[in-house]
Amino acid sequence: MSQPALLRLAKVSKRYGTVQANKEIDLEVHSGSIHAVLGENGAGKSTLMKLIYGVEQPDAGHIYWNGQEVHLARPSDAQALGIGMVFQHFSLFETLSVVQNVSLMIPGKPADLAQKISDLGDQFGLSVDPHAMVHRLSVGERQRVEIIRCLLLNPKLLILDEPTSVLPPQSVRRLFETLRKLQAEGMAILFISHKLDEIRELCDTASVLRSGEVTGRVDPREHDARSLAQLMIGREMPNVAHAAPRPPREERLRLNALSHPRASRFGTTLEGIDLKLRSGEIVGIAGISGNGQQELAALISGETRAQEPGMIEIMGKKVGHLGPMARRKLGFAFVPEERLGRGAVPEMSLADNSLLTAHSRNMLSRGFIRRSVERAFTRECIDAFDVRTPGPDAEAGAMSGGNLQKFILGREIMLNPDVMLVSQPTWGVDIGAATAIRRRLLDMRDQGCAILVISEEMDELFEMCSKLHVLHKGHLSSALDAAETSPQEIGRYMIGAAT
Amino acid sequence: MKLRLIRRDSASRLAMFTAPVLALVFTCLASLVLFAALGKDAGAALHALLLKPFLSWYSFSEVLLKMAPLLLIAQGLAIGFRANVFNIGAEGQFIVGALCASALPVYFPDGDFPMMLPAMIAFGALGGTVYALIAAALRTRFGASEILVTLMMALIAVQILNYLLLGPWKDPRGFNFPQTVMFPDNALLPILFDGTRTNISLIFSLLASLFAYLMMQHHFRGYQLRTAGLAPRAALYAGFSAPRMVWLGLGLGGLAAGIAGASEVAGPLGQLQRSVTSGYGYAAIIVAYVGGLNPLGIIASSFLISVIYIGGDSATVSARLPVAAVEVFQGLLLFFYLLTFTLIRYRIEFSRKVPA
């Protein structure tokens, strides 16, 4: 190419303590290209983007913009060059309107900005009402606001960090159309993802990151998902083929017209939720987070008490009025979506974190903690669930998300539950660990456990579940047979187009 | 050059021991400058503050006397603090404990009450506990902040004390001083070492420390309290009852403060007088935190703070240090301690890279 690359990174390295997050990364991004940065969680994608966006500075290496070397000390430096970034977690104020949110970053009269927002919306398929309050917007709309906010700064390079992880399939389609229009206008786009199919569909170049290094530079359209995955994880893609489920048996969890008012303005009111879960089956609840998932999980676990005992039945007993400990005694176990601060205490050792829910496993003698039992349990959990850690004394807060999730899941499985609720089992977990986690859940099912999985990842739900529900705005759809429905149908329920 | 704090993989044991030492060194350096700026003999002031308490058996026994209530109250408070239950008004529970214990010798001034001393301690313990539990009831029932409630109840306790000393409990032969009769002998705690004022309340405090150690480090109840403090949502997830933590945290704090109050009137004071409000309840908060809320650490910190108290008294006399300067010294110590305490969980990283 005669023209210099819009952005070029030469041997850029970044180290955090003992962790080499990025090692001698070379990267070239050209105008009019959608460039994928592909890698597992922890591969160094986020660090790399922070370096490009000026949030962090590299320890070594050079960054060139249109052939000129640049030093990006802060995000405003990057913005001044024409780099915009849409973060995975949105940074919008829920209590303000769209145009108010935009005006916090972009100078101009609100009326003018509202006009520009509408114009950009028409031009790139990013329609959103400038005067709507953000807390009323769907996730897809919020993302559009974030993108518009970036576009108003006239960027030449747009960075999108895992933009599809929160979107239903229909919104993903729409986002891709927008990105293609931006590409046609000559914009360069850095698209960060670990979803191979999306990258193959959208991107023309892909840089694959593994353990902080670039392990491949490919045209993703010429590779299948399997070979991309191999580049990404460095070995054969683990296979999750599993025996077909046996017919489910007795009922173990039942929700009877479960309704619960929201606790705050930004919570979700649950209305008339019915659900049955039987021994030997995995039932999935699909839907975008924020539609009542947290509220529902807390009601089933007992962290929130139901309004009437009969609204929730575990092992045939009415438990709506009981707390988590009493429900656990009936054979219930729960893996929450937040690992640090809820599923585990960050400042405590893994051994002490075993005690959190496994204290009934002979760990107490007259209320005194039996350290040897506690440690033996923890060791067993570490070994059986392949938790990568120095040992039972390591603090939970120092572990990676995937490892901690394996530990928490292992702890709950070792309780031998009859009913298990697993919320977002593979959020922020790398492919290897996610596969291991799913296989464990299928093993549990085969041993007769009744498992309810709440997840945003539709592939995961289709892989494990025999029945699917969709939670949308506090309403739960009726059960759909996983073998007969399709992601498109689930997607319609997710955005409320079907009920 | 840039300074950054990096979280350690696990708490550093070395830093746990060096943090208090470093804090002491920094405090001494800062106060040397301060005392010199005040035109005082800084060397003599530090000598009086830190060394004099060890130079005679009597001053050392006074350190132990001061240490007893500080240690006892701090152990009780630390249990609550570990569970994020902030009992700031131990002073009030201390006073109420002293009041309840004094009721017996005031109404039986000749000592003709069976088991006088044990009954006084029990009254004090009960009084302090009940007084603290009022805050627990308001917190669990109405969500009232225990920080505000305990603090305001401490002010109320002072007024009750004033009322009793100026009115019904005033010693009729006390020349109108606001104090009760001198307690009979069987209402006084036995002296531990002859020729000193150190009494067996020091043993109560050490027993309380042992109890706190066993409960907080080795018992499931203590584990629940710690979990509630470190990660309230994890405690909720595990099903540990949050209201029970509040009742327990405040109740044990009040119990310890009540016993300390009873020991104060049955010990060095020998009567109920206004000076019972000497600030032990507030100082114990500092003791608890300087001790890292750890039962063993609190033994060390209560000793250290007592040394500084006794040393401070002698420094105002021998080095002519103003009382405010002694208080600044104590404040500096806490400040530097909190600063160095960070090093237990974090390490400092210097990066030479100058941002462009």
C-alpha cells in the first residue's frame, strides 16, 4: 500500500507487575477497513485498546498516526487525533436525556446537538430520540447513543469493545449495517470480539492475540471458525459433544405466579412468573441483563424474600419466606453472576471462601472452624475443577475471573445439590474455562441435578438446555423447546416482539 | 517519576509488622520538627513521651492501668467494626456501665450487699449492653444509622451522669462537689500489684482479648461478622442474617464498654464522679483501628496508646509541652499508621517513565 497506515503500532509492550499484558505488538489499521482484534479474555485486547485510546501508556514501542509518531498521554489526546471509543460498559447517565448526555462531552447548543443526533441517526441507521431519558432506552439504543457521541467528534478511527456482547441478534444485524456504512465513508474501525462468526461476517482483517502477543494476522473471511479458534487458544477447539439427556424426572423447583415489585427506580418489577424445573434437565432463561434477571435470581436464592411462601417451591416445599441458608439445607445451590463480593469475598483466602457456603460439609465443630477440613475441601475443589492458583491460601480477589468462577462453581457442585441456579456462568470467562464449566453442568444434569441457567449468551443456552424461557421487562415467556425454536425466535422474545 | 500502588496477591506479613514501626518512626520525625518549631526541646519531649513510661515501675503500672479499659473497649468495638457496625458512642455505654455499677454502692454505702463487686460488674455489663442495643433496635427496625445514634446517645449519657451527680446521687457530705460517696472496700476491685493502682480489670481485658481472638479468628460467628464487613453482598448470598450481625456487633461493644465503665468506678476512681468521662470510649476507636481490628494487634496498640497517654502527661510537665501538641502527636501517629497500613495490601511501584 502506498499510503501510510492510519494507525500503526510498532513493538508496543505493556507490563502490569509480573503480568506481561502486551508484548511487542505490531498492528496496522487502514482507513475504510474493519479490523478485528480477536482473543480470549485475558489475552491483552483491553490493554491494547487502552494504549491506543491514551488511557494507559506503553512501556516500550511506538505508535504512529498517519505515519507520524504520537504520544497519547490521555484520552483527549487520542480524541484530538480522531480516535473514538465505545466501551463495553456504557458510560451514560441514566437520569439524563440523550442530548444532555451528549452535551456533557460535545460543545454546542442542545437544539443544534439534537438536530445533529437526528441527522447522524438517519445517515447511519442509528435512530434514537434525542430527548428520551437514557434509563428508558433499550441496550441497543444506549449503544447507539454511545456511537453517536463518538461520531460527533468526527473520528477517523472508531474502536468498539465487545459491542455485540449485550445485544439481541436483531440489534447485532443493525449494528453491522451501521458499521458497514461508516466503513463506506472511509472510516477505520477496530472491532474487538471473541465471537468468531461475527468477525468472519464483518471484518476484512483480523489480528489474533494470545497471551499478550499477536499470534496471527489473517483475512477472517478465508478461515473457518474452527481455525480462527485454534489461532486464538493455541490448540484444538475443545469439543462439548455430550450424551443426550435422559427424560427428566420429578419436579424440584417451581415458581407459581411469582411477582415482586422493583426495589428502586432502575430495578425491574417481576410479574406472574411461572416455571417448572425437573430432575435431570437444564432449563435456560435467555434475555438481556436488566430485564429482571438479577431480581429473579435473588428471589430464587432467598437473598430477596418472596411476598408469599407459595410463590417459590424447592423440593416440593414452599420456601418463598425462607432465607438462603434454609433453602440450601433443602439441597439448593447457587452460582451468582458477580463473583467478587457476592460469590466470594475478595479479601479472604480460597479456603475461607469455601466456608461461605460449604460450612455444612463437616467444617464446623461446635461452631469452631475445622481448618483441616476446610483446606482439604478447598484442595479437592482446586484439583477437581482445574482452578489455577498457588493454593488454598491465595486470596480470591487476586484470581482471574475465569479461575474464580471455576472455584465458585466447583464449591457449589461439591455440595451435591439437588437443584442449582447458575447465573451468567461464563461471563468474562475464557473459552477453555467456559467449555469446562458447561461440561461440568452437563455432568451434573446427567447425575440427576435440576439446573436453571440464566444467561445472555444464546449459543451457550442452546448448547446446554432442553427448554428455554425468555425474560423481557419482568415477564417470563412460556417454555420453548430448545430443539424446536431458533435464535431468531428467541431474539423476537428478547426485544418484546413476541410474547 | 510516577508513584503507583499495586495490589498484592495476598496481604504481606512483613508489612504487617513493619507498618506500625514505620508509623512510629515517621511520627517521631514529624513531631521533632513540630516540637522544635514550637521552641521546645524536642529531644526531651520525645524522651518524656516515649521513654519515661518505662523508666519507673510506678509509671509503667500506670500504663497498665490505662491500658485495661482501652483494651477492653477496643476489643468489643473491633468486633462490630469488622462487621461494618460502627459503634462510635462507646463513651456513652462506658458511662452507663459506670452509672449502673455505682447504683449499688450508692444505695448500700456500708457495703451490706451480697456479692457486691460481681453484682456491680454484672450491672455495668448489662447497662452498657442495653444502652448499645437501643441503637441496634433503631438500626434494624428503622434503618437509623448506628453511627449517629450511638454518638448522640453518648451525649445523653453525659447528661444523665450530670443529673445524678448534681442531684439524687450527690454525696451529702461532699462539700457540694458533683460526686458520689466513696465506695466501700468490698465495692473496689482488688489491686494486682502492691503499691500501684493497677487492678484486676487488666485480667478482664486480657480474657476479653482471648475471647475476641477465638471468636473472630476461629469461630464461625466471627467469620460471619468478618464476611458481613468485607462483602455485605456475599454475607447476604450465604444467608448470614444482617440484623443479627448488627445486634451482635453493638451488643458485644456495649458489653465490653459497660464492664470497663464499672471497672473504672470500682477501680482507680473509687466513686462516681464527672471525670469518669475521660474519653476512653473515643480513644478506644483509635486503639481498635491502630491494632488493625485484630485481637492480637489491639493488645499491642492499647499498650502503645497508653504509653503515649502517660508519656504525654509527663511531657506536659517535664518538657512544658502544651496539651494540644501531645494531641497532635497522637493524631500524627494515627495518620501515619493509616498511611503505612496501606502497604500491607498494596506495594509501591515507581515508574520512571515520564508521560509525554
